[in-house]
Amino acid sequence: MPAGIFSRGIALTGLLVMIATLLLPMPSAWSGTVAVPLFVLFVTGLKPPRKWGGWVAVAMVPYFAIALGEVIANPSGQFATSLLAGCTMIVFFSALDFSRRTGVSLRS
């Protein structure tokens, strides 16, 4: 079994859940625009390039910050934004674990 396959699977599943959370109730132009980078990360993760895990982890930082702000500021949509915030954390750590297990150095 290739190194990091489990971590990459968790990260890809988390990305799919995030995309579904953004698009499922009623897709809008804004939610579609926000979901495009997640879709690109998902597609590239099917056959990941060398530093894929590092780029995914970096991309999760603004998603987490915005989702956490929405959890605090918008109590009516708290379930969806809490799901997004939780998935960003899972994807963040899974992507970093994938990089670590495959032996990729993010320094250079």
C-alpha cells in the first residue's frame, strides 16, 4: 500500500464534503466561486503532485477563518458553517500528514 494513501483519502473525502456543503441546498454564484478551488484541489489530489499536501493545507487556512467567523456571526446557518470549519481542520491535518508520510519536505 502506498505511503499516505489513508491520509490522502481522508483529505479528498473532506474536500468533497466541503464542496457538497457549499453547493447542495441552493448553489449560488458566490458558493460556486468559492467551491472552484476546492474542486481543483480534489481533482489534483486524485494523482497528487509532489507538494500537494502542503498546498491543500495552505488553502484551508482562509476557509477555516471565514467558516469560523460565520459560525460566530450567523447563528441561523450554524450547522453548515460548523461542518465547513470542522472539515477544513480535518483536511488541513490530513493533507499535512500525507506530506509527512510521503517524505515530502515543504521547506524547499
